[in-house]
Amino acid sequence: MEYSHTDAELIRQPIGYWSWAAYDAVVTRIRGALAELGTTQPQWWVLAQVAGAEEGRMRDEVSRLLRNYLATGDAAMAEQIDTTVARGWIAEDAGGRLTLTPEGRAFHAQAAALQEELWAERHAGISDEEYRTTLKVLQRFIHNTGGRAWHH
């Protein structure tokens, strides 16, 4: 790969721009690929959270876990949960417990396979060590600027 600047020039490049450009490229690619499957990234998040819990998850738990993903918010997450229910991918009982339907399980498997392909595409030529270092550096930038990431 050819880089934009020499090593000496790179250390003076603005992190705000490059972190935004990386975000924009990654999120645009993910959302475009998921759209080809007929879903959105927030709907994928809902499916993944529900699929990851053997007994399903409560609606408010899913919303609380996901509302800060890319600054989505409570109202938008509630809408995305409603959409996954309306599409028949998730069933919701009277108490608000969400579980995958058979159709949802099949769609989740298809979307999960796509996510694995996208992960491999993004990580091509990047070692685990480089990736780990990148995340640690980004988290340090967040900390140093008084920011908060979703997991804080």
C-alpha cells in the first residue's frame, strides 16, 4: 500500500481527520453491504445482541446496550427494535423479552457471515498487534481529550 505522506509527515497529520476518514470508510462499507442484504447496521446490532443471549434479551436491555453505538439514541434504537419485530426476525413477549424467530436465526446467520467477510476485508494486511496498538492509541486519544466511548 502507498501511504499519503512520509513517516516524518504522518506524525504531524491531524488525528481528527484520519479517525473520521477511517470511520466514514468503514461505516459506509458496512452499511452498504448490509443494505444489499436488506437491513441496516442498527438492525444488525439488535439481531446480534438477541442472538448472543440464549434466553433472549429484554427490550430495555438491548436499547440500553445499543443506544450509544455511533450516537444512535434511545428513540432510534426503539424504532430499530420495532422494525426487527415487524420484519419477523424477532419475537417479543408480553414482558418485553426479545428472541430470534426461525426466520431471524436464518437471517442472522447470513448477516453474521457477511460481517465476517467484512472483518477480513478490513483487517487485510493488518496484524493483531497493529490492530491492538491502534485501538489502544485511539482509546488514549479519547481519554486524553476527556471523551467517553460507549463502554465507559
